[in-house]
Amino acid sequence: MTVVVWIVAAMLAVAAALALARIVRGPGPLDRMVGMDVLLSCLIGGIGLEAAANRHGTTLPVLAVLALLGFVGNVAVARFAAGEHHEEDAGGGTGR
């Protein structure tokens, strides 16, 4: 069991490092948001791995709150990005 836990932890660490690289490099805000979403998913997976390895369920509310936070954050950024897209279309005046 411990070998599987270490392998999964290493895979989560690699995924988190790659997501952190995406956050730092960009190039745009939506790319950074996807990186933050992946990093949050890795954090949720790591906490879930720790809970499964130690056989306790006290961290389930924390996992639920983190998942809800990620969902609400993604919806907020998507609405913000869609608003910017509509503003660019509306104010163009390209002579159509």
C-alpha cells in the first residue's frame, strides 16, 4: 500500500510542478486560471490521498469546500472572460 501512495504522491507532485510552471509562464490570464485549477485539483488529490492512506474521513468537509471554491472561481473567471469578449465585439465598429 505504501508503494502505491508514494507513486501517486510523486505523480501529484509532478502535476503540481507543471501547473505551477503554467501559472508563472502564462501567457494569458485564462492559461493562468487553468493552471490554478489544475493546482487546486492536485491539492484536493493530495489531501484525499492523505485521508485514504491514514483511513480517516475528517478531511471530507475540507475537500468539499476546496472543490466548491474551485468551481465558483472558474465560473467567475469564465463570466469575466465572456464579458470582455462581448465588449470587444460590441465596440468594434468595423463597418459591417
